Amino acid sequence: MAETSGQPIRIGVDAIRDRKGGTPIVCLTAYTYPFARLLDDHVDLLLVGDSVAMVLHGHATTLGASLDMMIAHGKAVMRGSSRACVVVDMPAGSYEDSAAQAVASARRIVAETGCQAVKLEGGVEMAGQIAAIVAADIPVMGHIGLQPQSVESDGGYRIKGRTEENVAALLRDADAVERAGAFSLVIEGTVENVAADITRRISIPTIGIGASRDCDGQILVIDDMVGLTVDRVPKFVKEYADLRGVISHAAARYAAEVRDRTFPGPEHVFSAKKKEQP
Ligand code: KIV
């Protein structure tokens, strides 16, 4: 990270691209101001993923995300961070129809949030959109392999790279995203050695999720990583904390103290005499 007069400068997409083959790039999703504040010192990149639709808004799939939703969460994450490179996901329906639609949506995201880059799902079939956004001077992160926005048309969350035909398609996708000018590529839910082969094959960094430790970086959904996810936790997640347990224990203690009138205690109430701050 560069610094001028004590002010940290955000990690840019060029610095992320330059990490190809170097120290692994640490990425997490973030959707809110407090999480961005807590994570900013520890990560290289924060992704405002369209997983926000499931994680915070309770939708069944990421198809519940809208451009307005992504922009609102993008603004919160930008307010809460000063160091990490911030990438905002383009939601389903905001880019697939045409290059013009993709550029207009990407311009809106960057203008309203101030983020460094956008991410979109798709390989060969989205290369035109990626090239057009990059030509409009907006950096793009690609996303291939398991693509959650296609989960309905795909018939569920299916791991990629298990047939020769699919491996060939993944290699074509990775090449197309690189050629279109993306600065990095998320590989999700893909057989380990295929993700490692793609990482060796292309010159931009790969960011793995359910992929391979040989990727140039890793990303997890923050709520999965800290043990906050209340529904199914995918196999590729490692829970580094148990915030579900911490929150339900705190709620149980609070409920008991409200019911037996031990909360609020004398230290939590105001007397008529002293001038106190709330
Ligand atoms: O939306 C998201 O959280 C993502 C990551 C899983 C890469 O796209």
C-alpha cells in the first residue's frame, strides 16, 4: 500500500494484477460499513458480492440482487474502508443483454459508489461486455466455473470441470476473459487441478472459491467465514469463528436478564442530579 502524508491510498487493480504468481491475494466479501471497517486492515480486496441478496436479504439465490441494492451496499463498504481494493458485483439482469447495457450499469456502479472495479459472471459469451466495460476505463474482474447467477438454468449448484468437454469449455472461458481485458478472474466451484491448470495458463491472477490453493488468491463469503451463516454451509468453507454461537448466547443472557429485571442495572440508567452523556 502506498502512503502520502499519512493518508493510506487504496490498493488499486494494477497492484492486484501485479500479484500474479506472488504472495496470495487475500479477498473477502463485505456488504456493510462495520464489516468493511473490521476487514479493511486484513485483506487486499473487498468484494461487494451479489451474494448479499442471500446473506443479508434472505433471497433464495443471488438473482434477488438489484443494481440499487448493489450500489447501496457498495457505498457502505466504501465508507467503511480506506485501504482495500473494492469491487462491486454486477447483478443478474444488469449486463447480459448488450455491451451498451453493461457499460451503462458499470458506469452507474462506479459513479455512485466510487469503487475500483466491477465483477461479472460469464466466459466466452460475456467477452464482448467485458471488453466494452474495460474500453470505458472501468476495470473488470471475471467469474467463471460455478456461476451462481446461472444456478436455475444449470439445475442447481454443480461443480465444474468434471468432464473433458467441460474442462475444454472452462479453458475457453478463461482465455476469453483474459483476452477481453479483465484484471483478475474468480474461479468458483471447480475441480482442483482444473483451477490450478487455469492459474498456470493465464497471465492475470485467479481468485479461488471452492477451487485450488494454487490459485493466486482466495475469497470467501464473510458470513460463512465467521460462522454467521444460518442455512447450509458449503463444503469449501472453513469457519474461522462461531458468531452464530456468540450471538445466540448473548441473546439468551439478555432475554434472561430482562425477564428477571437485572437489566438495566444501576450503571445503565440516569439519575436526575448529574449531567451525563447517554
Ligand atoms: O457474490 C459473491 O459473493 C461472489 C463470491 C462468492 C466470489 O461472487
